[in-house]
Amino acid sequence: GYVKGALPMPLTVGIALLDRATGKVRYFLEGGEESVSVTNIGPDGSIIVGHSPFRRAVTYSLLGFKMKPITGGVTKFRPIRLDLLARDALCAASDRAANAAAVKKNYPESVNADITHITILLNQALNALPIAVRDDDMTRSNAEKINIALTSVLDNLGPDTLTDTAQALNNICSVLDSSGKP
């Protein structure tokens, strides 16, 4: 895009995944339009963006011949590798459980919220497993082993088991992360 004075004039926009530690862009996908609304994450790991292309509309009025037409609407970006979605959900749940265990004495009121979020992430991973098998991104045997381990973690999840939960999830995450495809 262009910058005219202090006004950014985007030609294209998209969704970027930033590395939390470094702030660098890990992945970028060109999107439909910009958004000033909330970006939502669907239960299947999709990213849903409601468009409000005000800046692109201004840019289009000035430079329309150099850019794609304004579309507006909503865009849904769906995950294409559900084995990776499961891995990322499990790794995030492991990190959240470890953090919750570390701060629960100082912030006991946050433990239940953390457990709720961990449960959401584990259910997201469980829902992704059969699709990963269907898409040949994971073997049925490995999916069943992960399913059994996650079911056990969910059955025992509570304020007093956060450290064990973090370790169990970290072990599963490490296996998924080290092999690419389990």
C-alpha cells in the first residue's frame, strides 16, 4: 500500500501469525478486506473476520485502477492440516496449564478460567483428530492413543492437577512437534 501523510492506504490486507517471543511474522495469508471488528476463532480452528474496509474504500476512490475491488462481507480461513491444529491446541493448553499452576497461589480466582480455556483447547484437539485421520495427516492408531491420553487428562483436570496436566500435554505436544506427522 501507500502512506499519504499519516493515512495508510492499503492495497491488500490479510491475516498474519506473529511469533509471540520475537514479534516477527511467522505466516501471512492475503485476506479479503481489513477489519476493525473482533477477529473470531471458530471451534474448528477457523479464523473468521468481519470486514469493514473503510481505509481500502478511501484508497479505492483514489487509486481504484491499481487494486482489487472492495468486497466487504465476512471471510473464513479454515485450517487445512488438522493434525497441526491438534498439536497447536495441545501445546497451547500445556503452556496455559503450566502458567496456571505457577500463578494459582497468587491468583486463585483465575484458576477456573484457565481450566475452562484448557478444556476448550483439549476439546478442539479431540475434534480435530478424526478429521486429521480422514485427511491422511495422522494414523488412526496415533489418533486413538492421543484420544485416550486426552480423555484421561480431561477426566483428571482440576486446580490440584495443573502441573501434571501441563506435563502430560507437553509430552504429547513434544511427540507431535518432533515428528511432523505422528
